[in-house]
Amino acid sequence: MIRRKSNKSAPSVESAIIIGYSVGLKSILGFGSQAMSNVAGKFVGKELCLYFKSKERFENLKDVERALSIFADVRLREEDDRIVAEISNCKICPKRVGGYEFKGTACPWGGILAGFLEECFGKRFSMDINLKPGEVCVITLKIEGLPEPKG
């Protein structure tokens, strides 16, 4: 069962949209909602990158951190064939910010990061996610290589 433990509002309309979408996925899917959040988040990440690329250039991970700072404190670092992300002060956490109580997670961050980075830098990523709502979440994205040809 999903309950909201507080009536506080999200810090922005963007936050409210993502929190509501995540809670909706959890409500509809229950078990498996994290996997679907990852998939849906990938499309969100791609769209965010396209939006930001229309306004500025992305040359490195610091540029990505700056763009995504509207949603959280995002720290990215490269380690061999991986990109490690640390997310804190998240504004889209359905539990910490939205005040919802439910078992498991429905966090879009893994997908958002993978989609954003794929769109910006033309590589594919697989995800290893360690989520701790209200604390620092760590997401490791393994670089898989070049995207598959379209069409």
C-alpha cells in the first residue's frame, strides 16, 4: 500500500511531475516498478539532454552535473569503464520529498543518468543502483559501447 505521510508540496512543478510519475508506476506495477522507473527514466534523460543541448554544449561530466543540479546535487566521476554518480539532496525522491511510504523503490535516477549520458556522448550504459532514500544514492553506469544503429 502506498500512503503519503505528509502534505508538504514538492519544491517545483518539475519535481511534482517526476514524483507523481514514480508513485504512479509503483501504484500500478508494485513489484517491478524500479525496473520500469529505470526504463522510463532513460527517456526522461534523453529528453532532458535534448532540451539542454538546444541551449548549451556538453563537453564533460561537469556540464552534466550543472544541468541536472535542478533536481539534486549530482557528482559524477569516471572510473575505468564506469561512471559513478552520487546523488544527494534529491528533489524528486518520492519518499523523502514526496512523503510517500511504500516498500522498495521507484527512483528514475538510474535511467535519467543513462539516457542523458547516452544522448550527450553517444555510448550505451548498464546500471547498478544502490538507493538509500533521504541519504546519498550511488548509481554506477557501466559503459557498454556505441549505440545500436537506428533504422
